[in-house]
Amino acid sequence: MTVDARLQRLIDLAAPYWAGEAEVVRTYWTSPKRTRATDLLWLSRQCFKEFWGSGVGKYDKGGIFLGVLKNIVARADAIDTGFDRHEMLDLLEGFKAEFAHYCAFADVYDELRPAGAPRLNPKRLESWPEEDALTALRFRHQEQHGEIGLRACKLTEGGYCGLFREGMALAGKGGVDGTIAAACALVYEDEFGHMLGGIANIVTEGLSDAEWKLLGELVTAQLQLRIRMRNAQFSGPLSEARVAAIFRGEIEPVAFDYRRAGLAA
């Protein structure tokens, strides 16, 4: 199967940023900045993203958990009379997966927390400025550019699993690293599928050259903010100079797995 040239250009555009997000996490594992406190911080922030994060799908305003749950309840009476049963099934499957992701990282947090410290719960979770900036950009792209904006949000979601791939690489190290690796392995397959949701059928949608160009611009803007979001989440293992270098393309891009994505024979 030959990969559509326009899609390949889009993936080539994203690949260096995906590599940059992975570099943030990989650098953190051996960074002198890493402490139990910074581990607890990034874990709690990841739990925030899994529970309260929004701006990726049509139904997640108010957070992945409560926003989607409210839409499930609101649309239940319209199943097959205005709301397709398969779209409801997709909502339910995604809802369960995201909550499982929250549980996985919350369990690691609770294992790592100091004796006597309170257990994690959604009401204790807090966002951070770089996460807020990314969310605001996603909503702005959807409001200004409709389906193209939503497509960009779906394609950039998960950062080509950079956090989860780098977390899985800790397997065999024992202690909290082994627990982190197990949690990331649980999430990895789901997140790869979410990224593919942004790619699925894009070539058959008849996008104009201008729309392909716009999609690339939106993807670039979102992925740049994803790197800043991850760097702040992990207490800044990359310097601003290194972040700027990544933005200039001074990094080996991620090798996109076209076969696994179903885009190559």
C-alpha cells in the first residue's frame, strides 16, 4: 500500500515534535531534578489530564470524566432516534479507557506517597499554566476551524505515546520505576489508538490543499505546546534552549510505524 503523500507530509511534520515530547520524559528519568516530590507532581498532573483534561473530543467539555459522562446520560434517550448506537458505544469504550488510565496513575501515586499523606482523589488534582494553554488552544482551533480543528486535536492527542513509550522503557528497573512502567504499558495501546483516530479516513475526506496546509499549521502549534506542557509537568528537565532547538527541527524524528497504523502493506 502506498502512503498518500499529503498524509506522509503531515506525519513528517509531526514526527520531530513527537520525538521532543519523548525526550522530555526520557531526560527526566535520569535528571538531577528528579525526586520523590517531582514524581508525585508529574503523576498527579497526569491524573488531572486523565480525569479533568478536555479539548480533544466533541463531548469532553467539563473534563474527560464528568464531561463525557454527562453527554452519555443526556444522549441515552436519543439512541438510534438521533444518536447512532455505535457512536454511543465509542463514547462508552473511551470513557472506560480514560478512567482506567486515571486509576493506573493514581495507583502509582498512592504507592509512592509518604506514609500518612492523603490518598489521591480528583478534587485534589490541579492543572498548571502550560496545560491550560494547550487546552485553550485546542478549544480555539475547534471553534475557529470546525472539523479541521477537531481533527488536529485528535491527531496530536497522546504525543505519539511519548510518555508511555518512555515509561515502558523503565521495565525491569524495579521499585517505583517498575510500577510506572506497568502503568504506562496499560495505557500505551489505548493512546496509540486515539492517535490513529485522528488519521483514520483523513485521505478520503476530500480536503483541499488549503485545508491540508491549515491542518499542518494547527498540528504544529498544538505539538509545540504539548512539549512545553510535558516539560512543565516533569519539572523542566529540558532547558529553554533545548526546547527552542527542537522547535527548529534539531532532533531525530520519531520513526512512524506505518504498518502498525494500517497505512502500509
